[in-house]
Amino acid sequence: MTSLNINGKAVDVEAEPDTPLLWVLRDELHMSGTKFGCGMALCGACTVHLDGQPSRACVTPVSAATGKKITTIEAIAESAVGKRVQMAWAEIDVPQCGYCQSGQIMAATALLKAIPRPTDKDIDQAMSGNICRCGTYPRIRAAIHKAAGKA
């Protein structure tokens, strides 16, 4: 049995230590907000926060998440920054297909917690590992600026 702290709650799961955190979230805990994209940490669809840092759940073994605070898209609005990001996403109408958006929101929230007033360069750097196949990058940038209070 492995104990995890997910969205502020202690959760016990039965998983091998090398099981990717993504599969524990989706298959064991039935949390479908974190998406599977590539399985190689290249697209960002599976982004969660481990102790506040954006991490790719598809390549993070559950053993590496033990003892850390795991935050998923399901709880991101519990922080003021996460709530502002989600509101800006809706106001700007960022999603097209929406598949990548949970990972985008997780990355954007981590960025704004680290750099409350990011420049375009800061945004490009922080979001570079998150792919949007629909190409909503201008709306993503605008929503981040809005959430930062710059729009």
C-alpha cells in the first residue's frame, strides 16, 4: 500500500513503485482531469503539481510522489492563482478541442505562482513543454496575462 497526498487528502493506493502517477490517478482513483498525451513527458497533457512544481505524471513513478503534495486539475481552483487562471481561460475562451487544457492550466498556474507578472518571454519559457495541437497559443498567452492582471 502506498500513501499519497492528493489535493490535500491522504489516499492509499495499491500500485507498484514504478507505476506512473498518471495511471494511479486515472485508473486507480478515477480522476480523469489529468490527460494521457504522449507517455514520454513531451506534450504536457499530464501535468500535475508535486510540491507546487509542474511535473509530468506520465513519467513520474508513484514512488517519487510519495511524501509530496500532489495537486491535480480537479483542485487547482482551490488556490487564488488557480482560480484566476481558470476564470481567465473561460473569459478568453482558450480551449478549442480542450484536450491539452488541464495541463496548460497547471503549467500556467505554476508560472504565475513563481512569477506573478510574467513577460511574454517568461510565458513562452514556462509553457514551452505544453503542446496544443489546435494552436491556441495566442489565447493561452492572453489568458495568462489576464490572470496576472496585465490584460
